[in-house]
Amino acid sequence: MKWRRRPRSGATGGDDGADLKRRVGELFTEAQVLMLGGRPAEGVALQQEARGMMDVLIERDPADRAAREMLGNLLYGLGSTLTSAGEPGRAVDALTECAAVYQELAGPGGEAASAMVPLLADVHARKAQALSALGHGVSALVESDEAVIGHLELDAGDAASPYLLDFARVLSMNAGVLYDYGDRDLAVCSADWAVRYYLSKGEEINSGPLAVSVMHGRYLRQAAGIAARVHTEQGRSEIALAAGGTELHTARVMARSDSPGDLADLVSTLTRHGLNLRVAGRTTEGNDLVREARGIDPAAEADATREWQSLTGRGPQGGGGRPVVSYSAAITAATRALGDDKVPSVLRDLVFDPSDGATAVTPSLRCEPETAPALATLLAEVAVGLLRHPGPDHLTAAGVLGIQAHCLFASASRAQVTAMRFRFHEFGGTWARLLLALIAASGSGPADGAIGEDLTGRLSDVATRLQPFSTLDGATRHLVEECEAVIARRHP
């Protein structure tokens, strides 16, 4: 269907509030349809038009709570559309403004504040997606963690919860951020739970509005794909095949749209699942799927084959090596490099089997909030020790452990645990030294530059909080000065 833009009305001063609100709703709906059709840039234009109308409404009556709620919802949608349109920086700005609107509506507490909790949690999830697309993976992990915790505080994982499907969507989004930038042990747990929740609500999704069904279908496909990839990577072939089967079924349904993105996902799924079937001895089935993928897009099939080879260590060079992209692999590498005495047993005890019903789906869920600062300190020391100990995979392992430490410091700070409030001089100093070490170790490529910029922003936040302590002792003063020098070099 060809969508035609309705003519602009010109000056809006003569329209009453009800008419403007109706037209904002129409524009918002049209933008959603364009998004589903793979045309997000056109959706942005409609949402920006609606935003102008909302500004008029709020200027007329700043006390109109309904108008402010509409503005928050519009900014939330705009943030998502901007990310899809390849403008993640503008998306972060829109979502930051959205969070401010929702927080203002929440007020000091009570019923209004409770109503805003799921909305704010969703904003954190969307902001994580935008930051991830921007390459700011460290900040994305913290935002995604907060989104998951917000839903857990609503008991969203209960079977009867009205937020269960929202939670499944957020877990799928969280799995994507963790897969790209965090710990893949956590990523696969998050993906597995998203798949479980989605499958439990299959009938409800299929009988719902088309737009909602398509949205959840794509998040189910994403979660199942991440689960299949990580279980393949970690050698759990039976679970990988089960997840791959779910991914393939969903990918076929989504590909009926004939959208390029959905077709590309189908080719990738066909290839990876086909190759897994071959390895499992189901050669004919596997060959049929790979052949089908090649018939749709030979180049995409070749890319998916290379990805599978990287996951399994079955590339042309052989060797069978897999990258260090999980906490379990990183802590093993650290123990091998530094020795048992340098890697406290409490850190080794945090390793878990992702296939055993584990519920750790974010860094902050690895431990109780009150123990997070101490564990983060131990992880930071191991990560910095690895960075001083050159060797194969040591930089990657240090990055995994260091980012876990950062996330634990951030979650403890967000929760205002006692240790972070009354001993920030100590824990904040360790946090800053960790960030300095990670910045120094970051590479010079485009992706590394984005991570370095992100880490520098986080360092700035920590250094600002350390500043009041710099008058107490020389060591803290020198640390703050070092932080300021690094920040100035990277952000002159």
C-alpha cells in the first residue's frame, strides 16, 4: 500500500485540543505501520510532525497531564523509530527526554509513580538498544540491566502477570545487548527465558492485533537465534537444535512480509540450523536447508556460514579455538594466566551452567546488591591484572571481567547500597582505576573508538563523584587529576 501524506494544516492555532490530540494519534498509528513495513525514516517524519503538535498543546496548557503522557509516549516511539532509521544518537536524546517526562509525571510517589514504573523500565530497554547501535555497549548494558530489574520489581515473570509479554520482549532485547557487548552466559539465559515466556503465550500472540503479533514474532526470533548461537558456541548441540527449530519456524513466518530484513534473517537461520543438523548426523535435512538459503541469497548464506564457523571453531584455518566471550571462559583464562591465588574462589563460584534453569540474566543478578561493590572490586583487580599480563585472549578476557565489574559498581550505585554511599572514596577509586585501564587498552578501530568514548563518559561520571574526596588525601587528588587529563585528551 502506498501511504500518502495528508496535507499540513499550516498554522495550528485555530485547532482545538481534542482535534490536535486525535491527529497526533493518527500520525502515531501511521508511523507504526511504516515501521512494520520496513520504512522507519518515513515514520520519523510523521512522529516529528506529531511532536510539533504536542508542543503546541503543552504550551497552551502546561498542566494538561494527558497531553504530557501523550508526549512521553510519542518520544518513546520516536526513540525506537530513530534507532531503526540509523540515527541512534538522536534516539538517545529522545529517550532521555522521554524518561524526564515520565519521571515528572511519576511525582514523589503513590499511584502515579507506580503507573510509571513499567513505562520507565521500557524506556531503559529502548535506550539500551539505541546506545548499543551507537557502539556505546558499556552504557547499554547498564540501561538494559535496569530495564530487567524494573520488570522483576513488577513480578513480571509470573505466569499471571499482565506484564509477562513485555518482560519477554525486554529479555530478548537484553539478550541482544549482552550477546554483542557483555557475557554470553547471561545472554543465553536471558534469551532462553524470553523464548519460554513467548511460547507460553503463543495463542495470545497469534490471536492478537497483527502489529503486536509481528512485533513479538520478531523478538521471539531474535531470542531463539541468540539461544541457538550461544548453545552452539558452547557445545550444547541438542539445546541449540531445539532453539534453532523455534528460530526457523518464526523466521519463516516473519519472512512472509517479503521485507529485506526478514528475508536476510531467514537466510541466516536456514544456514546455521542446516549446518547444525549436518553435525548432528541429519545430513539430508541440513543440506536441504543450506541449499534453500543459497537459493534465496548466496552472499548472505556465505556470510552465515562464516559466522557459524567462527562460533564453532570450524573455520578454514581449523584449530578449534573459540573466542573468550563469556564470564566462565574469561575467569578460566584469568586463573590460567594469573594463578589460583590471584583469582579469589568467590569469583570462580559465580560461574554457572546456563542450560540448568539459571535465572541470572543481568550482571546485577549474579549477587545480592550489598555484596556487589566487594565483588566488583575483586573483578576489577583481576581484570587490571590480566591487562598487565600480555597473552593470547587476555585482553578479551579482561574486557569481559572489567565490564562485569563496571556493571556491578553501577548497579550498586543505582540501588544506593550502604557501601557505595558511605565508602565511595574506596570503591569509587577502584572503579575509576578500572575504567582508566580499560580506556588505555581500547583499540583504535571505529568500534573501539565508540567503546573508548563510552568508557570515557562513564569515567567522567565517577571522577565527578570522587572530586569532593580529592581534598582529603593526595592519592585521590592524583587519581582525579589523572581522570581529568584522560577526559580532556579524549574530549578536548
